[in-house]
Amino acid sequence: MLVAGAVLAAVGLLAGVPLLALGGRDLRLGRQQRGRLSLQVQPGPGGLSLVGRFGAR
């Protein structure tokens, strides 16, 4: 049980650190490109959806 917990903790750490680093980079890029808006119309199962995003795409 102890070994399984240690292995899962190591896997979580190996997956989490790069995700945090990439998220910080994206956050800094978002601050630099503030105010950019893109709108998209996408087909969906019940009709069309309007999707709006702020920042770089």
C-alpha cells in the first residue's frame, strides 16, 4: 500500500509540474495580449453554438 501511494504521488508530481509551468507561461502571455476577443460559431448536437474567447488562440 505504501509503494502504491508513493508511485501515484510520483506520477502526480511528474504530471503536475509541467502543467503548472505551462499554465504560468499562458497566464503571462494572456496579460500581454489582453483585450483580444475571438468569436466562433460551432455546430453542436442541438444546433449552433456561439463561443467567445479572450486572449491568444
